[in-house]
Amino acid sequence: MSDQVTIYHNPRCGKSRDTLKLIEGKGIAPRIVDYLKEPPSVAELTRILALLGKRPVEITRRKEALDAGFDPALFEDGALIAALVAHPIAIERPIVVKGDKAALGRPPENVLGIL
């Protein structure tokens, strides 16, 4: 697996900006994916969930999902992944991936274990 660090980033989110700053402060130049403009594919999000060891509902921002017109509690995993890809604003952020590891940057220090 690659040692490239990728951050699924929302530049308008304070936690996402703090996580990016933390990564860059370690001397790492991550690949930055503005996931609102470049949403992950179903396969990519499925892989990220496996690396995180989480179910889709665990990375869903409930308020944003409801605002987008769907209740994550009513979806099976596969359907929820598809809904998150269609409405990436409902994906919790930031997510950092390095090789076969991933971490949710809430709080930002959570990513230190995979760097």
C-alpha cells in the first residue's frame, strides 16, 4: 500500500482545517480531496469504511442527511453508502487515509496514530 496520506477535506469545516494543519505540521504534504466537489465512489467509500472499521451510519452527519431528504436510520448499509455518495455533505469529516489505515479527524489528534 502507498504511504501517501489523503485527507477528505471540507475547507469550510474548522475540524477539517485543524486536521489538515496538524498533518502539514508533521511535514507531510497530503493529497487533499475536497469531497464535496469530488465525492468518493461507492467502492471508495466502502473501502474507507472498512479501513475505519465503521458502518455508514457511524460516519453520517444526521442533520445534513435529514436536510438532504433522507433519514440514515431507515437505510440498509448499501443504500446508505449510495445516499452518502449522492449527498457527500452528510459524510462526517475529515477522514484521513494512509495505506491500509484510516481515521476520522474528530478530534484532529485522532489521525496521529495512522501518520
